[in-house]
Amino acid sequence: MSPAAVPAVPRRRNVAVLTLAQALFMSVQGMAIATTPLAGYMLLGVDEKWLATLPIFLAHLGIMGTTIPASLLMAAIGRRAGFTLGALLGVAFGAVGCLALYRQSFPLLCLAALLQGMQAGFFWYFRLAAADSTEPAFRAKAISLVMAGGVAAGFIGPQVAKWAVDWLAPVMFAGVYVGMAGFSIAVLLLVQLLDIPRLSAAERAAGGRPLPAILRQPAYRVALASSVFGYAVMTLTMSATPLAMQACGFTFLDSASVIQMHIIGMFLPSFFTGHLIARFGVLTIIATGGVIEFAGVTANLAGIEFANFAVANVLVGLGWNFAYVGGSTLLTTTYAPAERAKVQASHDFTVYTATATSAALSGVLQAKAGWIVINLAAVPLMAVVVGAALWLMAHQRRVAVAPAE
């Protein structure tokens, strides 16, 4: 069934439900970002501390490995059933994480992080589920509104992590994982309210164009570059921030506050990103995102005061928002309904391959090379985002003025 055939009330309800689900999901993400590297650091021996971001890498690996099967599975069984499975994985993640802290087991913490990534592999489709269930003219705003759910997460997630860190004292951090399991249960209940139509039998049978033909489109390539490199920069710098702050003498509460500001910076712009895309064009917003992320890296390189970490994380979050929402919006212009599962899967798989690599490199670079090298490594990635957007602008102008044959 086409999005236009869906009545207006279910369309609006779907966007509202997905926005709330995104808020709960990103609360879990925020709690994990603030907690997992430090929990890993605590569980490791003196000569193993460089492995502290390994669980973050495994979380991204879980996303990477789940994106393709999640997309294809939801094409077969529907979005609601797929998101229900994702929520159950989240409950398991919280339970295993809590057990890891009780047993002081780093391998169990790694397993918990992998389950977290598998949950996210389903839940990162919230934005595209909203876009696919509405008319084309509203897609940018639908994506933006769902992503805006992360604003609440910026306040809720790290704040709950601060409260929960000693809930199960003397087992530090265990209470945070209980909180994350609770949020996943809330998502489980919420997604039962979704009413997103599945593809018709004729649409499923048609299949659409071969994937290689879709991937050759200039718009697809730029959408992918924006999402991949914009996200990689954010992951590279954000994953190492708690460890860098700890090395500079800051406390867990300090780093949790910075991650809180980072998440707000990631999602607060979503209230107007869709409007900016409609006003200035998606490619302008993508290029602007790359420039803003560069400003964030510059703030990190300028000093190691609390203000440097805070300003940098807000700017990197804002730049990520423009690059990721812009890339996701551009992606929706490259496929027909029958093609969306395979195109979305190819996009998100590539994105999370890059973020998994970035998360792995982040801990190694922080331990072996230092904070400055991490930020310098982000510079060429942002150049790709800006360059790709400018290239497609020029390409579209050439096509527009080319004489008709």
C-alpha cells in the first residue's frame, strides 16, 4: 500500500509513536554512552585499559550485523513485529549488562553491548518507517520529527545514568543497566500502537530495480557519504570523550553531563532540520553539517577544559544531525516502495560498518596516540561530507542546463 493511501490520522499517530519510541531508545543509547566505556575500564586490568571502548565497538558491530536482516525481516513481517523483536533484545541487553557488573565480567559486558547493537539495528529504522508511511512532501519533516525524540533522551538518559549509578551499590553501574532494560520494556509496549501498512503482494513480487542500478545513482552515493562520514566523525570523537575527560581529571558526573549536552545537540535541531531542508535544500544542509562538525573538532583541539569538551560535543552533535537527517532524506528519493528494504539495508549496513570501525579505532587511538590524533583523524572525513554535497550540487546544475537531445 502506498503512503498516500494511508488515512491521515494513522499517519500522524505513527509519527507520534515513533517519536516517543525514539526518545526512549535514545535514552538507552545515552545511558550506554555515558556508562559502558567507564564500566569496561573498571573491569579491565592495568595492561588492558586500552580495550575499554571494545564494548562500544561491539555495539556498533551488532548494529552493522543486524541492519540487513532487520530490514528484510520487517519487509516480510511488518514494522511492528520487527520493532517488538528489537525491544526484546534491549531487555536482554540490560539484564546481561547488570549480570556482567555483578560478576565483574568484561566478556559479559561485551555480550551485553552486542545485544544493545542488535536492538539498535532494528530501532534505527524508526526514522525511515516514519518516512515510508507518509507522503513524499512530508518525508523530511517526518524523519526530522522522529529524530527530535532524542531531545528528551538528552535530558532523560544521562540523568537517569547519574541517578542509577549507585542504585545497586556496592555494584557500581549495575543499576544503570536495570534502567536501560526498563526503557526497552516501555518501547515494547509503545510500538504495539503502530499501524504501518505492509507492501502489497504485487509490490513484494515486483521487487523493483536491481540493487547495483540503484546504488549507481549520484543521489544515493551522496546520501551514503553524508550518513557514513558524518556518523563516523561523531562516533570517533564521542566514544573517546569519557575516557579523555577521565584522563584530564574530570569525574563520571562531568562526562555524563557532557554526553547529555552532546545528545541534546544531536537531536534538538531536529525540530527545524526538516524545515531548513525544505527552505534551503538537502545538499546545503548536508554541507553545513560537515562544516559544523569541523568546528566541533576545532573546539576539542583548542583545549582540555570542561568548556572545550562541552562546546565540541554540542557542535559535533549538531553537525551530525544535519549530515544524518540530510542523508536519510536524500536516501528516500532514490527508491520505490518495492525497493526500500534492500536500499535501506544497504545504506544502514554501510553506515554502521563505518561507525563500528570508528568506535574500534577510537579506543586504540586514545590509548596509543592521544586525544589530538583522534580529532585530527576526523578532519578528512568531514571534508568528504562537504565535498560530496558540493559535487552533487554541481552535477545537478550541469544536468539542468544540458541541452535536450
